[in-house]
Amino acid sequence: MSHTDPPAPRTGRPRSTAADAAILEATRASLVDLGWSKLTMGDVATRAGV
């Protein structure tokens, strides 16, 4: 039988489902408005408010 260690506890702040949803929506909007070649993480973060 194989033995696996339990997953390590996550560090840092817990993930926010609201922030995840805002980031996904901001990414979609940025892609529509700017296109793939001009998409930046900064633009997505600004639009998402994170």
C-alpha cells in the first residue's frame, strides 16, 4: 500500500471567492476591450479592484 502525506496547510490570507470572480470578470472585459496582445496584469487588477 502506498502512503501519502497530508497536504501542507496553506499559508497567507485565505482566498476570496468574490475576488476570484472579480478577477475573472475583469480578465474577460480586458480581453474584449484590449485583446490578448495588450492585456496586462495591471489592467486586470485595476479593473477588479484588487
